[in-house]
Amino acid sequence: MEAVRDTASVLHLDLDAFFAAVEQRDKPSLRGRPVVVGGLGPRGVVATASYEARQFGVRSAMSMMEARSRCPHAAFLAGRFDAYRRCSADVMAVLHDLSPLVEPLSLDEAYVDLSAAGQLTDLSPAVLFDVAEGLRREVSRVTGGLTASVGIGSSKLVAKIASELDKPDGVVVVIPGTERDLLRPMQVTVIPGVGPATGNRLRMLGVTTIDDLERLSVEELVRVLGQAHGRSLFALARGEDDRAVMAERESKSISVEDTFDTDLVEPALLSAIVDRHARAVCERLVGSGLSGRTVTIKVRQHDFTTNTRSTTLAGPTDRAAVVSRVARELLREIDTSAGVRLLGVGVSGLADWVQDDLFVDDEPPEEPVAAAPTPVDVAGRSTATGWVAGMDVEHDDFGPGWVWGAGLGRVTVRFETAETGVGPVRTLAADDNRLRRRPLPAPDPA
């Protein structure tokens, strides 16, 4: 067990509206406009919404159907994970230049242990603020203008909360010894593990703020919430968090998980998130030339208890339809009626070959919805051609651009890139042999 730090040496960096920001960077016509990235079919889920879309109440983990009803004029895009991964790798390289001890949480988020940075001998607030400002400038430079919010504190809890206080594009340094003053006025829901169900239990005790929570004894919290959750909240309410920053290790499995702002209970939404995670996991498997035999699902409940279920296939697979089907079957074994705050899908037992069950059929693709010549009501995919809203394409006559919409045998493309500025829109036949998918350009040599 690590001791609680007495220096502000934990940094949390969070790229602002990351997926949507990459799309706005690369698509000039979308800058300053609402952008929603996620699954575009009937069961799609929002992965990221731009700040312009958030003003209309769109948020991550919301069903895409609800997002469309709240912000029908947004651009709805399927996402380009190759672009996101490349951008994330550039940011993580910047963090590793700052300290050898970096703990990535996702493509857009990481902790950094500044006490492991050999060049940092002075951890005074003024120096730390300058470090954070320099880090944000470097992130903006290597990503082509993306912004990041940075929090620095004596623990992971405080650093993460600090990074949320001045979003987007802000820096907050919490001076050691002031953590409790910072936390006390905040709603208890800022603490990890306090979702709607726990929040309701605490409200029955008259607790709505962390100041209220701090007044409860550990015995009372244990009685109401159980041993693990009660003792954890007792410590976190006082800013006591001894979790160490853990460096990235060689992966023996590939997994994707999300923690939600509010506990989710709708089975259809949870299944859709499982589908999205399965696709992301399998994209990484295919990209690494790997497959896996064991599918695992991880569910963290409203009360912070965590359940996992696994099953092993007859042979390794890299097919999203197979992983998704198995993961949804595992999800049905877990009672999620009280609310889910974290959901993850993973594949282990990795191999460099594939042997799917020949008698397992892929599930049918989501039905496309007819597209108008705007991104407003694009469903995203033409099953005949594979055109997906947001995809990078290139035409022999018109040059590079991206898919605006597809359907009814047509594909609408806006011909622009980050370098060209806002470009024209043209509607083409979906089977136009002069139109092709455009891969990412090769990265600049180091």
C-alpha cells in the first residue's frame, strides 16, 4: 500500500471532446458546429459529442436516437479510429517525454507521475502550473490544434477532479493541504462510485455534498453501503487516495471499457455499448494481427461491486459479430437492473491465427437509413458499398474528402481536408469506380 502523497505530483490530462475534436480539425466545414461521433445505426450509442452539441444536452453513452432528437442539425459521424489512435500515440509520446511513469486510461486520458520526472526537482505550484501550460502547448502542437485540460494534485482523485474544473482547455493545480477545502462544496457525485443508487442512499441520510459526507462516521457508511464501498467513500471524502500511477504493461489481452457519468439501466443501451466495445476490440485485434479465444465482460454495479464473466471459444477469432454475440450472452447472466457505472469487453488467449467456428453466422448489419444531401439524417452506411459517414475518401477528379452521407445508391461527399479549408459537396453514384477509401498519410519520420 502506497502512502498518501504530501506533494502535488499526480497529473491528469484529458483531451477535450477528443473524437469530435479530431473530426473538426480534419473537416473544416464542421468547425464551430455540433458534431456527434458514435454508432449510427438504430442501436447506436454516442461516443463523444463536441461542446457545441453538448449545449443541446447530448452526452456520451446516450442513445444516438435521443441525440438526434436533441440536436437534429448536428453532424453524426461513425468515427475514424485509425486517426484517433495516431493522435493519441502522439500525445502519449509527449507525456512519456515528461515522465517515464504514464498510465493511459483511454485514447484521450492519462495519469502522469511527476515525482518520477528526473528534471522536475521543484514541485511548487508556480512550477507545476508552468509545466502544465507547457504540456498543453506541446499537445496542441503535435495534434494540430487539439486542446487538453490538465489537473495536478496529490492523488489520482484530486488530479482528475481538478482537470474537470476548467474545461475545456484549462489548468488547475491543487495545492497540497487544500484538498478538503476544494472537495467540501462539491456534490458527492464527483466521487468515483457515487452514482444514482448510492446518491439516493446518501440523500436519505441528508448527504448531498462532500461536506455532508465528511460528517458521517466510517461505521455509518459501512452500515449503509457495505465494507468496501463505505470505507472507500470515507477516505475519498477526505481526499485520501493512495492509488499509485501504474506504468503501461505488455498486454496479454485487449479490452475496452467505459465509465459512465450516470448509472445505466436500459438493457438495449447496454447491449449497444457491448456491440461498440466488441467492434473496437476487434479493430485492435485485426490491426495487431491477432485473434483471441476467451471473451470477457466486466460490469461495475451501482454499489461499486464488480462482476466479470468469461467464456472460451473453440478457436480464436477476430470477428466483431462473434465477440459481440458472446459478450451480450454474458451480459444477460448479470443482474444490471440497479444500474451499471462501468462496462467493458475484453478478449484474451491471444494468438496470431484465426479459426472461427464455421457454423457461426455473422449477425446481419444494421439497416441503412436513406440519406439526404446533408449530415442531419444520415444513418451512416450503405451495405452495398460500405460508405460510412465521416470516412476519408478520394476521387480521381475531385480529390480528397469525406463521406457526408450514403443511401439509395448514392454517396454524398464533401471534398475538403484540414489543409484545404471548407470545400464543395457533390453527390455521386455509390458504385462510382473513381471513388475510393483514402488511408491515413504515412506519419512523419521521428
